[in-house]
Amino acid sequence: MGEDARRLIPAVGSLLADPGVKEAARGYPQLLVSRVLGELAARLRGELELGERVADPAAWIRDRLPAALRRARYPLRRVYNATGVVLHTNLGRAPLAPAALEAVAAAAAGYCNLEFDLEAGERGSRYVHAVELLRLLTGAEDALVVNNNAAAVLLCLAALARDREVVVSRGELVEIGGGFRIPDVMAQSGARLVEVGTTNRTRVADYERAIGPETALLLKVHRSNFRMEGFVSEVSWPELVELGRSRGIPVMFDLGSGCLFDLAGAGVGEEPVVPRVVAQGGDLVTFSGDKLLGGPQAGIIVGRAGVVDRLRRHPLLRALRVDKMTLAALSATLILYLEPDPAAHIPVLASLTADPGRLRGRAERLRRLIRRRLLPGAPGELGVVPARSTPGGGSLPGVELPGYAVAVRSPRGASRLAAALRGAAVPVLGRVQGEQVLLDVRTLADAELPGVADQVASVLNAEAPRGG
């Protein structure tokens, strides 16, 4: 299958005239279809050069065209998360609750009162919509929502400490996802960083010695994505609040992955709970909306009314503002925290607190569903095995959650099986462990199991004997 086979690859023009291609391309713009056909032809050429045998190049392209067109039209695709990582940053972090999805659809389908005061009949502010809920849930005097937590930190530093000093412990100069670091965010705000203490030990006296005429803010950063153990010490939030109060300096706590639910009480792990942090004083607390809170991507700022008002009036806020869909999803998610058991309504909390026994039953059901869909002679082995999941998303470092997964083995090997699952009509993302692919059910909802079974069986059935 050398140069002669590659010459058999049809030109894009002839493919466009093929009846099977015309049927698959119905409803798609011709320019898009032409581009996709060209990409498939190039992909086939590469596979032939690697020694793959393809009897009918035109049929090979036709078979792959529908899925390729779907991917091209909707590049942001739905996937099944069977990795066991609850807050998987690469997969969009927190899935939204049904109530939040309904709120987004209602806000996006037509016009809404985003910046209109219905009572006064005049222009209003988009920043009022989630304020009362955040005040109620956190106990703060005021609140403000921007597009992510890094933006929240940037706004706070720019509004309170531009051209002045911010004091922070060396042990809290964290790096967040994507290589972004607290010192870099601080530099962009125009504030000057003053490091105190050492990497592993910081005392109140270190902050006291650093305070001077140019000190504008004392900053504490929660180490939400790593742990420090051994010969370590840090200044607690109440201690830093007391120091700031005695010196007349604002104090801010960047919680990173903010939590409104007592996960420790549910046996998951220690994580600062926002209302408790707010109750201990301070001026500002910032956290994310799409991590442990379980809502959309957002940066949430709560704190003293006078300080939050300074942020609301800062010109940088215009560049960091959120849209109507984010506000709708966030408000709907926050309302669910008023229910007696938020974990019964918010997918992230449900996943984190799932009972291992129930997870085993879910894994057994998924295995049965896959088996029912397999053709006679389809290769592969299925088993239910114990698995360890992680919270992910820079939250609860070191915490492992016991659960169960469906282990899938294939003669093609684990890496090729995982690649085939990623290439399914609806991609299934598991994790490779040895010679098997684990499908961790902690991150799969009950309603998703039939769909996952369809995709897994389709991949395994593709290698069944012809006529099976």
C-alpha cells in the first residue's frame, strides 16, 4: 500500500459529488465540508504512509465524515468523564445542576433584566443579582462577582494596593493552573510584593516587621492545591485579622477553591468553609465559583461593604465583568445551598460525598449495560475493581476518595483502547492503569451510564469477527 494506494485517495472535488458524502453533509455549509474532507484525506495519507491497509479509500473517508463534521461544527463537545477526577479542569470543572441549566436556558433564550431595574423602570446594575444570596450564605456585608478568581484577586490588589505594598508569606506564593503565579498576578495589578517568613515557617512577628508607611494590604493565600507537612507553621487567619485591625491595614484572604459546604463533616477532607472565614473578620475573601461551590466559572468577592464598594467603582471591573448566563447559573446554584441537603442537588457535592457501596452498585450496573451491548465474539474483558478518585481542580490536596471502576481490557492494549474511547461518537475519558482502562463511576451520573455503555460497546464491537 505505497504510492499507488495514496494515488487512489479521491480528490475533494470528486468526494463532494459522491452520493454518500452528499447525504452525510446534508445541512452543513459546503466550505466546512470541503475543509473536513481535505483533513480526512490528509489523515488517510498519513496512515497509509505508516503501513495501514485500506481497501477502499473513498469508503474510509465516507465512514468518518459524519463524526468529523459534528466535531467541526461543535468544537466544544460533550464528553463522559470516567477519570474519577471530580473537578477536572481540562474537562470544564464543575458540571451544573439541572436547576442551573434551566436558569441559563431561560436567561439566554431571550431578553432578561440583566441591567434593568424592573421596579424603577430604569437602568440597573448586573452586579446586584447574586449579592443578596451571597450575603445570606456567607454572612458578609457585600459581594461582587467577576469572571474568575484570578480576576477577583487582580481587582482587589489593583483597587486597594496599586503602587503600594502587599505583605504575604513566602509559603503562600502559590502557582495555580496554567503556570499563573500569585506574584505575577500581583505585578499586573501594580502592587509591590513584600515576602515575609520562610517557605515552611512564618510568624506574626514577620508580618509586624514588614509593615511600613507603604503597606496597603495584608494578604493570606490558601494553599488549596498542595500541602506542607513536617517542620512548618503559619499565621492563622484570625491572627492576621487581629494584626491588620491593630495597625489599621486591610486584610484579604484568597481562598482559591471556596467551599460553602462542610466537607469535613461529610468525611471528605478539611477545607475552609467561607461563612466561618467571614465570621472571623477581615475585609475581603475571594474564591472560585466552578470548584467546590459547584457552579459556573466565576470569581466571587465577599467582605465589608465599604471595601467592596471601592472595587465596584474601579475601572478595571468593566474588563472583568460576567455575562447573564454566568449570573443565572451562579444564582441558581446558590439557591440550592438553601435546601436542607445541598449535596442531593449539586453534582460536585454529590460526587465528592458518594457512598462507596452505592458506587460499587453503579459500577456493576455499567458492566452489565456494556455486556448486553456486546456482539458475539467481541474481544475484551470487563470487571469491577476498587478505585481511588481525587477531588481535582486544585482542591483538597492529598485527599483520595475510595470508590469503584469498571476495568476494561482489550487485545489492542490499554493505550490504544483509551485512544479509541476518546474517538467515540461521544468521547469516553477513563484512565490507563497497567493493561486496562478504568472507567471510574464516581464522575459518571446514573443517567449517563447507558450512553457510556453504548460508546464502550461500540469500540469493542468494532473488533468483533465479521458476521458476528
